[in-house]
Amino acid sequence: MAILYEKKGSMWQNHGQTEVIMDNLDPEWVKAFDVPYKFEEQQQFKVVVYDIDDFKNLQNFDAHDKVGELIFTLHEVVTAKDQIMSKNICATKKDAMIEITGEEMNAADISNDQVIVIPRVSFSDGKNRGELLFFLMYRMHSGQGGRNNVWKPVYKSEIKTNDNSVRGSSDFVWNQFSVMVQDICGSDLDREVKVEVFRSSKSGRHANLG
């Protein structure tokens, strides 16, 4: 789990936290944060990453193992190539990196509270009976020219087993869900969306099924 703080005066203000991703050494969090960009100010932020030990008391940060933290300015993110900033987050591990992605949105985008309701998602390849599957939905990141097809997760489904209502069925059917328009495509309704299906594993090494 990651916590985002913004510096206000001499104090760090909690700006929110991501979801918890279980048993994964390379997590991609779905949670996004909307923050105003004031180009005339040096806006300082801090992200702290925890290895969660007490799932019933997520706010008791002292009960979790702190992986590391990074202090950065919003300007660093906005001016990074494709607005994707990668930096080391742990002083003891040189390969412990965190990647922060920014995307500029105008006021109209941020105030847009339109919702897309997706009534049903199903998956079947004639296999995977008795397995546990979930899917991730991604938006295409629109940086400032450079990388192509940079996908960022915006929604993670619940974990499902086969649809047992049909005998012998290998279909996996997920419940209706909704996403904000601004989260999935901003103001560009023609922006592509990607869905990937995974076989869930307790080890965190989920198998990508396509």
C-alpha cells in the first residue's frame, strides 16, 4: 500500500492511500490522485510505501513494515519524459524503484462526474475450470510524446470462479461495475482501453491469460 502526502507549511497532509495489493513485489496500484498544479509554486509531495501486516488496521502505520519513501515535487513529474518519473524509494535496495505517472487535465475534465456503467464482463477459453480469475482495465497514458502504448490500470475486478449456473460451463462472469469517465479516458472518448485477464495466484505471480 502507498500513502500520498502533500506538504502544507511545515506539516505533511495525508492526501489518500492506494488499495492493498497482496503478495506482489511489482505492484501497480489502480488508485489515482487528483491534485491541482500551481506552476508558480514548488508543490512538495511524499509517497510512503508499506508492506501491510495488519489488514484489519490499515491506518495503524506503525504496525506495518515501511518499504521506503520518496519526497518529490509535482514539477518533477510534470516535466519528466512522458510525465513518468522513476526514482529509488529505498535507501538499502538500489533496485527498489517507484514510478509516478502524471497526466494534465483541465478543470472541465476534473469536474466531469459522468459515469460509465459496464453491466457484464465474461471470459471463456474452454479451460481454467475451477480456477480463480480477475481482470484489470487499463487506460492509455497520454504523455508528451515519447513512449507508445503506456498502459495504466484504472480498475481491478473481484476474483471469480466459473459460472456454475450452467453445468460444465467454463465461463467466468463478473458483476456489473462503474468507472468515472475522467478515470478511463479523460476528455477523449476515442481513447483506447485495454482489458487483461489473470489467473490469481497466492504467490502474487498471476498468470496473464490474454
